[in-house]
Amino acid sequence: MRVQLVIVAIAIAAVPAITTAQTQPASPISQSIRTSWDGAKKNMKESADLMPEVDYAFKPAGTAADVRTFGKIVAHVAGANYVFCSAAKGEKSPFAEDAFEKSATTKAAIVKALGDSLTYCDAVFVGLTDMKAGETIDMPFDMGKAPRASALLGNIGHLNEHYGNLVTYFRAKGMVPPSSRR
């Protein structure tokens, strides 16, 4: 009887550990980074799709000449995605940060550049593990060396920063931005 009670007690004590192991991903830090990436990516992609082509040339009235239009912001993000993610991959960027700002002039071209850059970045985010996230890499934009996670978090922050710009542009046009539509 006593042995049975010990076995039952051990089994009961093990349930929380087993449950936690089943619900926690193998690499919780990299999974959190992926989740943040997915949200930032979704906001940017939906923004690019939502804005009508005629408004890709829009920027708020009274802004300085060097303030980017809606389309230029999206094109800039596409180029920067390659720079951040190529650093995280440990390879040379296939495009300069300003490549699409200079070359993509239509909504279709900008949306394609953005989509291609997101796909390029997806590969490094999907393959990320906590161990890989901590590996030291050469950061983009001559920022020295840092863990791979720093480049990826920098990219996510960059998307969120420019999504904030786009939200302002949507509101100025009387439109509801993607994240507020959900």
C-alpha cells in the first residue's frame, strides 16, 4: 500500500512538469522573436496591400521635402529587411537599403519587393533556435558584433517604427490601419 501511495504521489508531482514541457516550445526565446516578427510582418504586408496605388505618393501636408511618401517608406523597409536579415544569415545583402526606394515606382513593384524581402527574412526567423539567437554575428549598418537576436530584433523594431509612420498616413487619409481593423 505504501509503495502505491509513493507511486501515486510521484505521478501527481510529475504532471505539472510534463504539462509544462508539452506547452513550452523547445526554444522559447526564438519562438517569442518569431511571434514578434509575424506580427510586424503582418502589419507591414497588410498596409502595403491596403493603401490604394494613387496614395503611394502621399505624405502628410506640411512635412519636409525629405519626408518619405507612403510608397517610399514601404520600399525602404523592403531594402532594410535584406540588410538586417542578411547579417543574421551571415551573408552579403543581395540589395542595398535604398535599392527599392530608387527602383520601385509602382504599388505592384513595391509590394513585390516587400513580399520578396519578407520571404527572404522568413528563412532566418523560421530556422532560429535559442542557441543560434545567441551566436555572435557582424551586425548590419556597421554596428559591430552582437548576438544574432540583436539583428533580428532590430529588424522587428524597424518594421514597427515604420508601421507607426504608416498608421499616421492612414489616419490622415481617413483610413483605418490594419492592426485597428482586427
